[in-house]
Amino acid sequence: MLFAIIMAGGSGTRFWPKSRRNRPKQLLNLHGDATMLQQTVARIAPLVPPERILIITGADQAEATREQLPELPASNVIAEPCPRDTAPCVGLAAEIVAAQDPEGTMIVMPADHVIQPEAVFLKAVKAAVAVVDADPASLVTFGVKPTRPETGYGYIQRGEALESRDGVAVNKVVQFREKPDLETAQQFLAAGNFAWNAGIFVWRARTILHEINRHKPLLGAALDRVGNAWGTSAGPEVLAAEFPNMERTPIDKAVMEKADSVKVLEVVYDWNDVGDWRALRPLLPVDDHGNAVQGEVVAVDTKDSILISDDGGLIATIGLDDVVVIQSGGATLVARRDQLDKLKGLVESLKDGRHASYL
Amino acid sequence: MLFAIIMAGGSGTRFWPKSRRNRPKQLLNLHGDATMLQQTVARIAPLVPPERILIITGADQAEATREQLPELPASNVIAEPCPRDTAPCVGLAAEIVAAQDPEGTMIVMPADHVIQPEAVFLKAVKAAVAVVDADPASLVTFGVKPTRPETGYGYIQRGEALESRDGVAVNKVVQFREKPDLETAQQFLAAGNFAWNAGIFVWRARTILHEINRHKPLLGAALDRVGNAWGTSAGPEVLAAEFPNMERTPIDKAVMEKADSVKVLEVVYDWNDVGDWRALRPLLPVDDHGNAVQGEVVAVDTKDSILISDDGGLIATIGLDDVVVIQSGGATLVARRDQLDKLKGLVESLKDGRHASYL
């Protein structure tokens, strides 16, 4: 059976002031008619029924997450006791899946990415499941065909071609690469055998647990203790005791870069990890002057800006160029677009002072 | 007796969104502990008791004006039926003064200028009154000694020296000049015999009415009809009937540029007509990066900007330079400082659309 694991953590700094500690990106409706989490669930719903969709989220966000997904059993929203990066998260989900179906396959995906069109995505998921069914030892990862020398994404170097499954190319993985500089990204694009690491994985629960045990035995043992207690009355207590001691490490580093049977599917859809306000721009309607506008806004001689009024108030601008103005929850951000990287630091700085209520 | 006439009209566009139609500049507390109107009344109070201070304002603003000045008799706040520029305003005030004291002297001043120090101002007022007492035909105007080639002010060219009254130089006026271009302003400054027209006048009520009758006989006759009815039960009705038909003209043009006995006092105080947000900057505390800040503000890598949060909300900025951010009454203005001249047009444009509630 196929299970969907949606990783819905996040600290809520990149989309401040709209995102907050208890309302991070995936719980926001940044574009379209639903929150990013709801869109993610809807995207996989044609292949996975609600009872087999699991959301792994933070304790602060579990309640809001359940509210947004009333069609899911409440127990399918699982709160991590503390953030421990993706390896413990994925391992926990694998334990839960394996307990329900020892032969269960799981797709792991972030809650806060945009993928279009959905039909292409679903076709790729089916191909990935077929690859895993044919070779249950496979660890399948999605590699998005790059369209520009993007420096904000990680890359996967594709190696030997293995097969073409329903028209989707399956290759061995040579290496994973962190976010490159521009020159390197241009080389990757020119080389033709690099893909964006979309953070989507398909594998048997048992297989990934086996690999975690092999490469991170302490983590694997801790996960097994949680898995053994899961579904019993001791489950929450064991999770609370074990999880904080698990190694804080991403699944890419802990397993994918070391495992043998890693395969990459070349997927050809529009993909946007919506990393910050800038990345939202292509998803919003844009006026004649290149402004992405939401809510009550009057813009005079303003261009290439992102202007969002979320509180019902009016934003009026004069003479802006490449500026982000966001009003939400009683706070207003006004930032030059090319300096948005400083937003994280700004939000961090709010912790210390009298503005902590805006976190 | 000396009467003070405070002209407190204004449409509330230059300080939008803090200023609104029924809350124009003079009713705002833009700096310090009191509104500009209250500061103006306090400034003249050492020389004029409350019962001889008259405020001429608009019908929309009369109520708020009375609330701000509880020490004045309510009837001393006079609402013009409609805006008719300063000649009808001054003439109406002169009729009211003359009815109370045929020999009464009046000082006319705007409600929304900043003057410091007050002692220098009061000394100039006393000198002006002495000039009028010595020659009741005098029309005295205040000329501020210019300190820079300002293009935003009108100028007065000083002519023949007449006297020095208590150390204040009194000269004939050669001409009034509208706001000059920069080159002309530089010439004025270099010439040494030009002063800024501060919009403050001292004269006998009877004298200015005589001059209005001489240069604008239709206006003078209409004013006399209002004056004759003033204080009777027909007063308000006659005012409402006559005022809208009066010529819309400034007192400078209607009388001062034509009259013979115009004298200019050279006053040497800091004067700021607080024309828009930019002019407010020198009056506010400024941080190490040249930012004038009021209310809850967090500024990262931001300089030479004006950042005011008036609603209690938080303004957070990143990477701004020379930008004005004002949050007030549910609206937020974000404008490049060098393009603030477009604010008036922006506010005008709100009239037509669904944002008229922000006027």
C-alpha cells in the first residue's frame, strides 16, 4: 500500500510577518484558494486515501494542522517533540508505516512546495512506485529538470540510465550537491545531467529503516524503540523520551549520499520551493508595472514590487522599485527585495526585545 | 486691544495617512506634546487672552478644533461655510474684531507652522504692535531671515529702512515673490535683502478692511454685510449666504502686493512651515543612521528615512534609504522621499474609488 508522508515543520521566518511561530509557511494561503499544506494533500489525494496520509509537524503547529485537514484522522497528524531535521522525521514515519503494512511504500514530500501541473506529478509518483515494486531495495528521489542556473536549490548528478518507466527516465545517482555558486550552477545546467533536488522520496518503509540502521545505527535503534511502542499506551512517552536524543541530521546526508541503490527520476514539472517572498512573485498576478499585488493597494510610480495587505488596511506606495511591502497581523515589513536574506536575522532579533509578540 | 487670528484651514493631504479630511495637519500632534494648533495658541497666549483668540477653520473641523481648545469660548472657533482662501478669511476676522473694538489690532497667523524660540517671536509681535500703534495705517508682515536658498517658500524683497523698533528692523516692502527656482533663490540669498514670507501679519482691523474695500470693493462690501449682521441672530445666515460668493483670493495678492504702507519686520527665528513629511524630519529625534523614528519600529540597514507607526503596530524595514513609511488609521504610506510631491495626487485619487474612507 502507498502511504504519503508530508513533512510540515518550519519556523515561520521567511514569510514574516504573515508567517509566525505557530503559523509557518505551509499553514498559510500565500496564493490560490487553499493553504500550501492543503494543496499538498490535495495533490497526492488521487493516489492515497486520507487514512494513509501522515503529517509530521511541530508541537506548536499540530492543532492548526488538524484544523486545516478535517478529512484526516486526528492521529495522522503527528507532532515531533522537537525539531530534529529530516532523518528522524522520515524514520519515525517509516516506523509508523511499517507497523501498519510491513511491505508499505511511502512517498515523502515537503508541505510547502508548489508543483504544477499535478498530472505530471502524479505520473511521476506512479512511476516511482513501479520502480520500488520492481526492486524493493530502491531509494527513489525526484530530480526536477532545471530551467535556469538556480543557486538557491540543491542538485543531483544523474549517472547511468537504468530504465524508462512510463516515459519517466530513471538513472543512478552520482552525487548530491549543495546549493552551488552561479558559475557552478551554470556548469550544471550546461552539462545536462544535473537535476534540482526536489526533496521528494519514494521507498519501502522497511528499506529506509534498513538503510538508517546501516548508516546511523544509534538513530535506527532509537527509531525502532519508538516503532515498537507506537500504537501502545506507552507510545507518546517513548517518543517524548527518545526523539530529543536522536541525531539532528537530514536524510540526504544521513542516508541518500551513502546508500547504493539510490535512483533519480527525471521529473519535468514546474516546481517552486517558495523559499521567501521573492519566490512567491511568479505565483501571483502581476500588474502592468511588474507589481505582484494582493489586498487593498494603491501604487503610484511603483514597479517590480510585491505589495500585500493582509489586514484589510490600505497600502499606498510612491516611487518604489523592487521593494517588498507586506502588512499582516499588525506588523508591516518594508524591505528591498535584494536584501530579503536579512529577514531571518530581523525576525530572530525580535525574540530579545519587546516585540516578541510578533514572532 | 490685540486680537489673535489663527487661520486653521487645510485639506489634510500632505500628511496623509495621518492627516485626513476632518483631521488636517494643524489638529495633529506631529512632534512634541501638543497639536500644532495647540502649540500655535500657546505661542501667542502670553500676549493675548483666550477670549481674544479667534480660530477660523472649516466646517468639517470646527468640532475637533473646539475639543482641542477647551480654554477658548466655543464661539471663538468660527467655521467658514466653504474654503475661500485667505482674503475672505482675514476680512471676516477683521469684521469680528472691529465689531468688538473699532481700534483693535490683530495678528494673523497660520495654525500649522513651527516657530522657535518663542521669546524671539513674542518680541517681534510686540515690535509689530508698536509699529501699528505709531502708524495705524501700517500693514506689517513678518519676513524670516533666510538661512538657505529654499525653493519651497515665498519671498519678500525688503526696501528702504524705516526704523528699528526694539532691535527689530522695519523696512518698506519692494515686492512679494512667489516660490522661486533654485537659481533665483540663490540670488535672493546672496542679495541679502530678501526674507521668507512667513504668512504672519499685524494690522488694525479697520485698516485691513479699508484696504480690502479699496482694492476689492465687492469683497469688502460682502464682508461689511456679514460684519453688520455678526452678533445678531441673522449672523450665521448672512455668513452662509455671502461667503460662498466671495472672491477666492489670497490676502497677499488681493491687498499686500498693492497697498502702500506695507512694512516688513525682519524676524530671526527658526521657522518651519512643516509642508510635508520631509519638513517634519528636523523636528524629530534622529538615530545614528539618520532615521527619524516614532512608535514601534525595527530598522535593519536603513538610513535617512522617516519611519512612523501611529497605530500601535510594528514597522520592520530592511535596506531602505531615503524612504518614508507612515502607518496611521489603518493605512500605510511607503514613499521615496524625493517623490513625496506625488502624495497629493495619490490622496486625490482615493476620492474616486473604494478607498474613499481613507480620506
